[in-house]
Amino acid sequence: METTRLIIVAVGGQGNLLSSRVLGEAALLAGVPVRMSEIHGMAQRGGVVESAIVFGDAKSTIISDGEADILVGFEPSETLRALNKCNSDTVTVTNLAPAPPFTVAIGRGVYPDIDRIQSLIREKTRRLIALDATALAREAGNVLAVNMVLLGAMTQTGIIPLTADPIRETIQTKTREAFVETNLKAFDLGFQQAECCLVE
Amino acid sequence: MHKLLTDKPGHKLLLLGNEAIARGAVEAGAAFATTYPGTPSSEISLNLFQISKETDLYFEYSTNEKVALEVAAAAANAGVRTFCMMKHVGLNVAADPLMTLAYVGVTAGMVILTADDPFMFSSQNEQDNRYYGKLSGLPILEPSSVEEAKEMMAEAFALSERLKEPVIFRTTTRINHSTAPVVLGGIQKPKPKGHFTKDPMNYVTVPAVSRKLHARLLERWDQALALAETSPYNFTEGKGKFGVICNGVSFGYVSDAIKDLNADDRIKVLRIGFSHPLPGKLITDFIRDCDKVLIVEEGEPYLEEGVKAFAQEAGLTLPIKGKAKELFSRLYELDPATVRERIARYFGLDYTPRQPVDLGNVPEVPQRPPNLCAGCSHRATYYAVKKAAEGLDTVYPTDIGCYTLGFLPPLSMGDFLICMGSSVSTACGFAQATDQKVIAFIGDSTFFHSGITGLVNAVFNNHNFTLVILDNGTTAMTGHQPHPGVDMTRQNMEGYGRVSIEDVVRGVGVPHITVIQPFKVKKSIEAVREALEYKGVSVIISREICMLYAKGLKELNPRPFYISDKCKNHRDCIQEIACPAFFLEGERVRIDPTACVGCAVCAQICPENAILPLKKEG
Ligand code: SF4
């Protein structure tokens, strides 16, 4: 089976690890070979969390610079920071709602302009799907469901070798019962929104 | 029931490497487990701790790795299958018992896991612990994948029993923190109690005994070598005149590279999973009909040195390379693209690497370093000490834990750190060798781990410094594990004792002891000032529960604050304490009410008293 390499970057607390977990379980369910690795630089202390997910026949669990087929960023400046993982053929999905790092507040860095981030990514990669996942999560009933919105959006791209069904089923069985409904709603909203972006 | 106790052989579960390792120990019927938590090994012990509540497994968080290994050594010599796990630098702490335990051996299976951390994702160095195999004479097993980690763990116990020696099980972060589907095996019932048979002439390592035991260890080393020569963990794949020898995660990168390069009819691979003693005959046979050999390993040239020595003995002069400027570095970790490119280049294969996008015009993205949590008591303690020490020429030796992050600006409280416990002993040295005011910081768990001996030294040699013990009631950084000072009833766990830090400090004979509550800012500054004036050893215990731990225990009732109109935009709050709950809205400082827990430290330092509690609605 062809190898598909997915990088997810997020800020600690955004639920990135749950979304990779859901993808992993969904792949297991669908019989798609999967391996992943995660680096959480003290995630609970607000650092960057990066997951690499490799679908298909490969033994490696990490993804080298320039080798991601799809990059998903839960925070726009983090998406930009992870651009080194992309090549000109990479599809990028990003949340547009910024969560500026603390260094900006204490004057040790300037947060990049959101439009600039988008145009840079557009210019350098195959396609950018940009959406306000935070707003969609709120619409689904839980701002913390950003991870589910982005799961929906990345599924819509058709790059990852999984359809919506096994992912929805996994959300149903593997996420906390009290949140299943909002999680599914968030997933669907992300899925639909990304479709609009694809058409554009 | 704990997911790792699922008794369905043949069933597939998606497991983190560390979960797979814990499951491997469960399948092998490990009945006794000890550890001191340390990333990247921490989830192994966390899972075994949970499992121990449901099964006959005995599990303990020991005070440090040396203690963990000694406790385990006794159990394994009482006939109980024992698992002792730690991070790589933990094995330095446990190196003393390790070296002589190798002489003594074990009667039941014992596995010592060392989790190495190439690239230092969460460590102070990236030492390559395969050398502990050479140093101690003990066998080493190294898995290449999550699935293999589980399989190998069960085998490691059997191997240990066969050789009557502990087996070193070496992983790296990319095994511990990778996830893959794993097929479950059957679970052996643990045998939690054994019996110790006296045999002082083999167990009491006085010189006359040890001389005999060392000879026995060498005999066992020979047996281990024979097993390594035929071990299924040392295998070859592919065919051709080019040879690659590799271990651990490198094997995955090598396999993928050969596939991507379409070179499996030209390159053959020898994967070494039983890596000490190195199987010399197997290696010599492998390289004998190669034109050229490349060694792919992270870290030090451990395999490379071995392979070159075997080649020399066999009179083989083919090129053998590994660590070299144009090939592999001893620094950091490997990655698939690097391995692919080096293999192609070394063997002269066609390959066009994928071009990463050009980052030339991408603006610098502001750093996002980890930060102490909003409401972390350490921030308050650092602020109090900083204020109390204003005007003094200070040195701040620090230690390992969340509080290490205090070395970053704007707190900038942390000047020197080498290992667990070093804050106290280096404070002794700085105080003696300089006329600066030395103020050292150590966490509660680290104090128990290895701070106490340094403190005894300070009292005996009458050094002049202040030690601040940051007592937040848990081992926060690695995931809130208990330590000897923790009140276990808070977690609904019975049957534990509790050691008071204050009693220890008093018992050691520290002449000046102060206890502060860091969220009372003014009082704390005054108390610290007083302690700093003392000539001799003074200890400040700063006591306040870890905010995140309290949250987990549902003991936290957040009362967020906000910045009222009285704010004159001095920004003392943001500049001096840098709590991540602050953010800028235009030019105004705001507090994120979902992040603020209401520690009220900023409210106490605001010169305008502009920071006020948010009224609860309704
Ligand atoms: S986990 Fe606890 S000790 Fe660590 S930074 Fe957060 S509040 Fe502080």
C-alpha cells in the first residue's frame, strides 16, 4: 500500500493527541496499516505538540523535512513553523484562530500576519485549506472540539487513506461519551467547511 | 479493567510503545516492578502502577533509580520475576548496584529497562547506554518497533533466567513514544512471592567472593555470546554485495530506504537486536561477502567499533563506515530521509531527494517555549526570592523538574544544572569558591531522589547558602507520580507511609528553617530576606500544591481575576511574572479567565491594585 505521511502540529491543550489517536484507531478498524509518533515538549506547559502519522507500508514512525503529504495545523503560526515538513506537493489544512505564544505578550517576538501566513503557504504548497476551526467548534457546542473539526477537514481532502465512516465510528466508540455528540457535530462541520474550501 | 489486561490472545490493540512494553511485562508474568519516573520511560511505570491495583503485581515508585534497582535486585534473587525501569540518566544513578549485581546475578528473570533519549527531547544529555552492556558485562536487547518491544520483553525475562543475569532492555524515545497496532499474546500469571536461599559465598561480595563471581560472569558472558550468535533478534534480510548493519529504530529507516530505492536485490541488511555481547561470528560471516558495509546507528559508534574489530580479526579490508562527516553524526537522532540519502550516496545509487519548500521569505515565528502553568506556585516562589535577593550578587543552582523552566526570562532564576540533586551539592561548591550569595532550588521529589545527601554535606562542612525546596506535593513534570512526601490518602490509596520534608531537614541538623506559603507574596519576601541573611545553611520550604495536580484531584476551585480600569499599563505583571494567562489586546493587558486559576500573585504586585477577582455570575 502507498505510504501517506501526515503531520499534525498544535499547541499543548488543543487535543492533538486525541485526534491522532482517533486516526490510529480508525485505521486499525479499516485495516489500513498505521504507525505514529508524538513529541510533546511538555505539552501541558503550553509547548508545541507534534504528531507524525504514517499510513501504509512503512516501518518509520517519523517524517523527515519536506516529506509530509499533508500538514494539519491547529494554530496558524504553528502551521507556518512546521512548513519545513512540506514540499511543493503538500496539502495543508490550518485553523485560522490564533493563539499567540506568551513570548509575544512579553515583547519577545512578533506574531505573523494571518493573511501573510495564508499567502505564504498557498504560494509554497499545493493547496491550503484554511478555516476558523475554533468558531466551528464553538458552533458544534464545545470550543475544545477544534481537534474534531480539523479531523473532519483533513478527511475531506481525500489525502489520508480513510473515509469519514471509520473515523465517525471511532469518535463514537473511543471519545468520552458525554462529548460524542458535539465531537461528531464538530467533525461534520469541519468536513463540510473543507469541502467549500476545496471547491474555491 | 485496565486495557493492558485484556485477555484476548490474537486480538489487536493500538498501543503506545510504553504501553506495549508494559503489556510485554504483564504477558511475561512480571510480579515485581520498581522505578523512578523519567521521560521517555514514564508511561511504562504509570501503566504498571495502575495495573498493580487490579492484579498480584507489586509495583513501587522508589526514591531514586539506585534504590529502585536494589529493591528489584533483592526480589529477583528471592525468585520473583522483576522489572526495573528508568530513563537513560537514571541508569547512571543506578550504575553502582548494576555493576556488582552483574557479578551476583539473579535467580528469577530480571529486566532493567533504560529509555535513551537521542536529541534530548526531555533530557540533559543523550548518552548511549549500550555502553553499559560492555561496562557491566550484561546482555542487551534492543527492539526496532512497538510490536517487537512487546515480544522482546517477554523473551528478555526468559533470557535472563537462562543466563541467570539481569538483561538490559534498551529503548529510545522513538520506540517509547511511537504507537502501532500490537497483537496481544497470552498472559502468564505472576508469582508474587519467592524465598531467599542463603548462600553468602555467592551473595556477599567481599573481594574473595567477587573474584570468583567475576570469573562466573565471564562464563555467562560466553553463554550470552553463543545465544547472540543464533538469536532470532539478529537476522539478515535482502541480498547483494552491499551490506548495512543497524539496530533499534534505524532498522525501520533502513528498510524503508531500501524499499524506496528499489535496492533489495543489491543491499542486504543485518539487524542487531541482541546487541551485547555482539555476535562476532555472525557479523564476520555477513561482511565477508560484502564489497562495502555501512553501519546505521544513532548515538555512538557502538556497532561500528565492534564490526571493525571483527573485520580486523578476520583479516577483511573492505570499507566499513558509519560515523563520519559525510555520513552519520553522533549527534541527535536519525530520520528516514537522511538514512535514505546516505545509503544512496554511500553505495552510489540513483536518488533525487524531495525538496522541502524554500523558507527564505518566511518570517520568524515567535518561539513557544513551555512555560510554568498559570497559577503555578513556582512562579510565586521565584518572584519572592528574586525580590528578596535584589541587589545581591547571586548564583542560582537549580535542579530537574517543572521549576527548571524558571531559568527562562523574565524570571531568569536558574544558573547551573547538571543532574538530579546537583543543586544542593553545587551550591556547596559555589558558596565555598566564591563570595557570591548562593541560593539553590530543588523540587520535593528531587530532594528525596538525591538532594538529602548534599544537604548533609552542607551541614557537616558548614557551607553558607540558602536552599529553597519547592514542595508542591507531587512529581509534577513526569506526570504527577507520588514521592515519599506525598499524602497518598489524597489519591484514595491506603497502606503508605509519609516522610515530612521539614522533619528531614530538621533531622539533618539544618540550623535555619523557614516555611513559606508562596502565594502570600509580601510575607514570603520578608521571610526569604531573613533566611538569606543567615550565615550558614538555611532552608526555605515553599509549600503549595501543584496547580495541575490539584486540578486533577478536583481540589481546585478556580476564581479567575480580571484587569480593571484602574490599570495604568505599567505591565509589571506581565514583565515580571510572565504568567501565561496574560495576553495583550491591542495595548491593554488582559487575563484569560479560562486560564487564570486565581492564585492572586499578580494582584498583589500590581502597583495600582488594578487586578481584581471576577465576580461570580448569578
Ligand atoms: S504542572 Fe504543576 S509544577 Fe508543573 S508547571 Fe504546572 S503547576 Fe507548576
